[in-house]
Amino acid sequence: MKTWYLACDLKNDPELIKAYELAHKQVWPEIIQSIYDAGILNCEIYRVHNRLLMVLVTTDEFSFETKAQMDAINPTVQQWEELMWKYQLALPEEASTTKWVLMKQIFSLNDQEN
């Protein structure tokens, strides 16, 4: 298993943030299935203000490239992603078409000497 951390921003609008959270309480079953089909074992999203953190736990074989290819040919995933763009905003340092950005680990307590 592997764990990945990704960041994304939401548009800084309380009503849009509320709607985004509501959408994630009612994720379409086809989206859930597409997540599992890609080799994602668990997915969690956290929010502080308008910044999101996604934690993915995947199989060792999981690939972001394969997931992107699967999503590109799935019309329901494309519809969901289009809906999410109403709420999401690319990070300031990223291309305007980039949503979730892989985060770099900079510290682990497990790596520290006792």
C-alpha cells in the first residue's frame, strides 16, 4: 500500500464551500466505483478555510497516469469533474487546468533518531 497527499483550493466563497461539502456527502455511486477501480483503497478529504487536503491510500500498483486515462474515457467522471470545477480553484502556483497537486513530504517523526 502507498499513501499520497494532494492539495487543492476551493473558491473562497462560503456558499460554494458549503455546496462542495454537501456534494461530498452525496458522491455518485459511479464515482465511488471509479475510485475503487483505479486501485484506490481509501480516499479522505480535509478542509481548512478554502484549502483542501486529500489523502489517498492505494495499492502498490496504483498510477496517477492510469487513473487519468480511466477518467478521461468515463463520461460520468467527466461530468463530476466539471461539476467540481464550479467549486475548485487551481493553486496559485499551478496551471489553471491543474486541480489536485501532489504534496511533498518534508517531515516524518518515524525518520527521526531517538
